[in-house]
Amino acid sequence: MMKPTEKDLLERRIWRHFNKGIMEYGLLEEGDHILLGISGGKDSLALLEFMARRARIYRPQIQLEALHVRMTNIAYESDNHYLEQFAAEHGVRLHIRETSFDASTDTRKSPCFLCSWNRRKMLFETAKELGCNKIALGHHQDDILHTTLLNFSFQGQFSTMPARLRMRKFPMTIIRPFCMVQERDLAAWAAMQEYQKQKKLCPYERDSHRSDMRNIFDQIEQMNPEARHSMWNALDREGKLVEE
């Protein structure tokens, strides 16, 4: 029997944690019609790849569609042809929509907030138009833990982006199937799969506190390699990972 390669081991680890998150937090149900948010970055491409593989499993039966939102006033660009080809190779239909915002109309909010809000608005509008009941996003475990530190430090709240969030104003649920997958594994997988990188990165991406929290979290893990698991268990125990 051949010894598994480094890629085999990585794939098995991502697949195991991916499915554990789905089962642990009840992310998939029979008949789900799910819209995948595809930015063009490594996490969203991996989300499409692994969700498409999951959709080929008979139970539960789910239907997938994908959406890429292009913000016309931000120099943040992906190759639409590559995204369409990538989605088609995995049997998923990709929708491409454009939107924009005017930062001068609300100087109280950062460009990052306005961009995110308008992208999210387009996601919800398209999901409703397509008859989807769920939206899947590519946030991984590191994103969730970094958000915990951000909310604790700047808002005085012990909260985060949940693995499953049921919206209250309309019948839609946000799910994060990579909630138990580590970013370093997704980065390694993207390199091995040779995902095409985005043409232009967002000019504001280095300006947010999120990159600062990433550095702080790295320092915490250096002090205590078990910190990730401690934080995750605390979130789970306090019911912060599922919001009905």
C-alpha cells in the first residue's frame, strides 16, 4: 500500500474538519438551496471546491449556486473568466453581479464596512431572487477567533461570527462550513491546487484592525499552542457559534 502524500494528508485533514463543522453545528439539511459567496480569494475557492464535493454525497441532498460581487469603485479584482471556469469544473453555476458605494456619503463608516455591507446586501438580494434558503461564506476558524478578539477589544462583547446564523427579519440562514478548518491548511491547499490569485488586492485591506488582531493572535498561540482550542471551546460552551 502506497504511503499517503503530504497533499493526501492535508486533503483528509481539511475534509475531516470541514465535515465535523457541518455535523457539529447542523449546517446542512435535506433540500437546502445554498448560495456560495465567492470573492475569488483562496478561502472562497476552496469553499466552492469542498461544497461541490459535499453536494455529490447523497445525504442530505443540496443544491448549490455561487455569486461573485464586483465592487466597481474599488481596485479589487478577480478574473471573471477564471472564476466561471473554476465553478463550471465543479458543477456549480456562477452568477456575477456589480455594485458600488460612495464613501463620501457616510464618513462615519470605513470603506471596509461600506464595501462589506454592499456586498452582503447583493448576496441577500441574489439569494432571495434565486430562491436560496442559505448563504455559505468562506470564513475559517482563524477568522472566527480573530473576530472574537476584535469584538472583545473594541466593543466590550464576548461574541463572534457564528458558524450558523439564522436571520430574524427574513427566512435566510448564513453558514460557515470552514468554521473548524485552520487558515494555514487552506493556504497550503490553495498553493497545492494552484488557485489563481486575484488580479488586484483591496487597497484598504491592510488598514483594518483585523490584520492587527491576526498578529496578536499569532503571539498568543506562540505563548500557548492550545490557545486556539481554549478560545473555541469557550465560544462553543457559551453558545456563541450558533445563533437562532
